[in-house]
Amino acid sequence: MLDAWHSKTLAVRHASTRSEYRENSDAIFLTSSFVFKNAQHAKECFAGEGKGFVYSRFTNPNVDALAERMAALEKAKFGLLTSSGMSAIMILCLALLEAGDEVVCARELFGTSVRLFSQLLVKFGIKVNFVPLTDYEAWQKAVNSKTKFIFCESPSNPLLQIADIEKLAEIAHQSKALLIVDNCLATPALQNPIDFGADIVMHSMTKFIDGGGRCLGGSIVTNDEEIYQKLFAILRMAGPALSPFNAWVLLKSIETLYLRMESHSKNALLVSEWLQKQPFVKCVYHPALASAEQQSLANKQMKRLGAIVSFEINGNKQDAWNLIDQCKLFSITANLGDARSSICHPATTTHNAVDESLKQEIGITESLIRLSIGLEDVQDLCNDLKI
Ligand SMILES: *Cc1c(COP(=O)(O)O)cnc(C)c1O
């Protein structure tokens, strides 16, 4: 069935459950534990021998269904879900790293991911190197026999740089390290990093998978059973489980993911082209407006270019803030991936905690504004940004 159905069909149908009442929409299993038929059955379930759910910290019908669907959409055999995108990264670190190990990360990561890698891991004797996302010589130099994994996002947030995933996989595999890709901005509807050699793909489902800004959630998928078992053991032990309620909401959301990503991408491209013509705009960041090399990489790896557009205005921080404050339609929020378009000032919000010098290096200037383009009418969105 997996081979026969298109991903669009899998997004709507795969791993859907049906109880004895034969409901069409998945039922919710909001229960912390499950009842065994008898003592023998309980023993079997605990030992992982018998069929049956045990406890929603590590097994739940809604959570399992969504994990299977996420894995299918990312073309992976195994999937597991966590309470948030950050706890997915935490589980990866706890499962794959020991004191003395090293990790290499792109420096252009989601702000909290940078903090987790740079502030938390060092407490446990793990060395983290940060390198520029598209400087492959720097990646090559930073990876050594102690490197357990390398970690990147593509496209990056907020400047939409595209990493050559195949190249990064090659660099990682030369040193027997794993490549982990945070596929949050693209989603499986636009990009499957496993096709390009990634070993593990993670998401913050909080963003486009939800699509309505309601639930936190994280996911990890892989084709490697040994890795999956290690991750699952940590999830069971450490406990950052996804709530069945959130899984149930997200199961419905994901049914419209492909449709939404198509509309998000079309709208974002039109807004970026409009922005490029405005006199108050200094430069626009969108993969379609990047260098020829970046464009061809984006077109190779992605089906469409996604919802995020960033731009610098001619002016200073106050001018950027003024533009944000005059918006009546855009929500002023750091969340992204919502049907509702949002606007934020990365330097003072999402990247507030990043070093001033690093901010300058990676291009998070005071006049930079990031948009997550939603599903509203494009002309209304452009009119809202006009100054
Ligand atoms: C939001 C985000 C995360 C963190 O996810 P949460 O669900 O907020 O914990 C990680 N990576 C990227 C790229 C994100 O945008």
C-alpha cells in the first residue's frame, strides 16, 4: 500500500485507526494507561511480546498513527513523536551522544537549537562546533572521528539559505557520523532529506504540520532500526511524550498539509516579488531570488520554495519596528507555519539571545524583518506591508 499510494493520499489516510463504532474521523484515545485482558497479557505487553498498548508515555493509538504517517511521508521506516521540536532534539542528543563525543552544527539554526547545542551539551562534556551552513570546507574540517552527528536546517531560518544535503551526507558518512536534518521549514510536502542521504529527519510539528498554531509537537524519523530503538528507549525513560490530544489534532492538520504548502509557497513567491519592487526594501531573501547556484539547489531538493520570506528595509531598527507596528493583518508573533501570516523582527525576538557579532556574521541585521506567509489573499498581504 505504501508503495502504491501517492504521498498526498498517505497524508490523508495512512495509519488511520477505526474503533468498533466505525467512525470516519479518527477517535481520540485520551487515556494515560491501557487495561490488559489478564495478568498474562500484562506480562507480555510489558515485555514487548504481546500486542497491546501499555502507557501513553510511550504507546498510544493516536500518537502511533501520527508517527507512522510522519515516517511514511518522509519515506522512512520508523518514526517517533515528542512533546515539542526542542524535545525531539534533546532526545536525539541523549540517545546518540556520550561525554567526549563531538557534534558539528550549522551556525544558522533556530535560536533555541543554538542554545541547546551551545549551552546545554557542554555541561555533559560534549564538544560542539558551529560552521557556516554552505561552507563545505568548514564542515569537512570540523568533522573528525569523534563526531557522532552533524546537524542542519535547510532552508535556514530566517535567511532561507539552502544546504546541499547530498554533500553534507557525504561529509558525515566519510567519518561514520550521521546527518540529521531539521526539515521544519520545508515539511515532507516540499522536501524529503532522506532522498538526499540524510540518516535522520526531525520536525517541529508545531509549525506547518499543525498549520493553525495550536499544538506543540516534535517528530523524528529514520530508516535505521537500531537508532530508532535507542531513541524509543530514551523517550520511554525520559518522558517527553506527545499528548494524545495533540496527536489527534495534528492527525487532522496533516490531511491538508500538501494543499497548504502549495498555497503558502505560491503566496510567498508573489509577496517576495512584490517586495523586491518596493522602494522601502533594501533586499529580499527568498530561494527564488537567491544566487543561481542556490536556486538550482533549491529546485533540486524542494518541490516548492516554502512560506518564509525575509527582507531588509532601508532604515534602522526603529524603521523596521514601525513597519511591523503599522500592520493590521499580519500577526506580530514569532511563530511560523500558520494559516495566518505573521511578521517578526528576528534580531530582537527569535535571535535575541544570539551573540551580537554572530548576528552580524550571519546577516541578522537590525533592519531585517521575517514573514511567514499564510493563506490569506496576496493583495491584502501586500497592501498591509505598504508604507
Ligand atoms: C520552532 C522550531 C523548532 C523548535 O520547535 P518547538 O516545537 O517550538 O519546540 C526547531 N527547529 C525549527 C527550525 C523551528 O522553527
